[in-house]
Amino acid sequence: MRRAAALIAAVTLACGRPDHRPEELRNTLARLRGAIAQYHAKHHRHPHALPDLIADGELRTIPADPVTGSSSTWHTTMRETVSVDDFTSRAAAPEASEIIEIHSGARGADPAGRAWSDY
């Protein structure tokens, strides 16, 4: 813990200002995860894609990742339903995959050494 605090202090001194990206990323992810949860509560399923959250009114826009500066770098964890019947010739059309989690798509780590993708 002391080492992390020292690293943060060194970055702050080197840059002359604190790095607010970790806090901004946590807040943005909380907003996105909340929108996914609201969508699930309404529809009893998760969204198939992030734009579903806009179409449904959960979000006005897909926010930019504070680390990458882009709204297209988010990494989503998808759930797909698979059954034995999926491998037969009479299989029904598979259900569309659903977003169950979201993380930053940024490479590298925050000032404390935590990978951005672990947020």
C-alpha cells in the first residue's frame, strides 16, 4: 500500500496535478452498469449491444472511456445460451448474445499499477 501511495505521489509531482482518470472510469462504469441493470429490470434480459441502452432511453449517448477518450473501446462480456440441440440439424435459431458486464478497453495500468481493464 505504501508503494502504491508513493507511486501516486510521484505521478502527481511529475505531472503537477493528480490523475483523476481512475475515479472518472469508476463513475462512468457505474453509470453504464446501472443502465444495463435498468434495462434488465425492464425487459427481463440484458441488452444485445450498447446502442440498445440509447434506444431504450437508459442513456442519451454511449459515454467515452475516460482513459482512451473513445466510446468505441469498451470491452463487453457477453452471455450466450448453448444447449445440446444447438449441434443438431434441427436446431432452432440461437438466442442473441447479451451484455452482462463491461470494462475499459484501455491498455496499461493506472498510477497504482491496477490494469485499466480490471475496473
